[in-house]
Amino acid sequence: MKPGPTKNATASATTSATAPALASLAGLFADETRAACLLALLDGRAWTAGELARHAGVAPSTASEHLGRLVAGGLLTEARQGRHRYVRLADARVAQLVEDLAAHAAPGADIRPRTLREAGAAGAMARGRTCYDHLAGRLGIIVTGAMTERGLLRQDTGFALTDRGVAWFGELGIDLARGGRRPLARACVDWTERKPHLAGVAGAALCGHALAVGWCERIGSERAVRVTPAGARAFAAHLGIDDFGDRVTP
């Protein structure tokens, strides 16, 4: 009877199989144009190849080549409508990976804006933005903190909605679609605030509701969002938030 593989041999085989795949995945991020496209797509929407080319400041043919690599690597999905080619992040797991890498990169990166326009855009993103399908930036942190203070969310033993939190979503008429492998609540480290904000099914549902009923609105063509006056009143009524650090008037 032949002896089975040793523990070290099994680990070595696993490493040998995984290392090339990891290197290939890392290579997809190791280009400034592809990184810019992935960050733009964190708004959760589908972009055309032309829009991403203008955003990244490259020729359409160059953008198409890079997008092709991202699609082939499983980070993006694509659809064609007439002459237009639309791409978006493949799923929430890819969005989490992009945001996590951005959080690791930000502390050592030189992200000082070069123009007043860039400074304004950076400030708006820091105040409030979408991270794929949930709220991030100062807005996301404030909402997450208020939910925790009110006993709707627990952070002491991991991120989890309480029974009271699940009921709160129901009272607002927000459907927490179950099923699938996505967690109901998940912590996502905010790369500008350096604190966790609410992601997962609950984070996506709250963000979708806030945009649908006009509590928040998008600014321009990127991920930045702001709280509307109606939203300020709603957040004050439902979460006791009276200050978002900007000039929203309840």
C-alpha cells in the first residue's frame, strides 16, 4: 500500500496551483488605466468603453484593449447594445476586492489634487459616495455609526444586524432580499475615513432605497452622492442624525 501524500507535499501542490492564478489576477490591477477603470466602475453602474476611455484619459482603442483583459480575467462583464459596448464589475466580490486594495493603497499614495476641479471632486467623494452598491465616505460612516448607536447594528462581535435592525428595515419598507451567498451585513473599510461602513445585502438595500426615494442624489457622472433636504429630514427622523458635516438643511 502506497503512503498518501504528506502535508507538506499537499501544501506545495496547492501553492503551485494557486501562485500563477494569483500572479495573473494581480497583473490585471498592475496598470494605471485598468485601475482607473475599475475604480470608476465602483459606482455600480454600466459604463461604455468610450466613457471609460475619456475618464482614464486614453484613446478608445487603448481602453478597449484594457477592458478586454479585465473581461477575460473575470473582473468585468460586458453587454452590447447597438454600437455601444457596456461593461460593469462582475459582482460584489470584485467590488469588495477593488475597494480593499484602494484602502491599502491610499495611505502611501500621493493623492493630492492637481487642480481646483480635482480638489472639488475629491472633497465630494470624501463627503459621500457609493462603493459599488452601498454608501461610503463620511456619509456611510455617519449612517453606520447611527445604526450602531441605536442598536440596529452590532460591531463588537463582527458586523451583524440585530433583530431590531431587521425590523427597522421592514418598518421602512426596505426589502432585505435573502438567498445567495452574500452576507446580510458586512464591514467594508472606508479608504477615505479609515473606518468600517455597512456593506452586504443590508448596505445595498439601504443605499438603493436612499437613491430611489430621493434621500440622496448623485453628483455628476462619478460616485459622489449628497444628502438632499428631504434625506436630511428622513435620516434625522429614522436615525437621529442631525449633522452630516456639510451644508444640508433639514
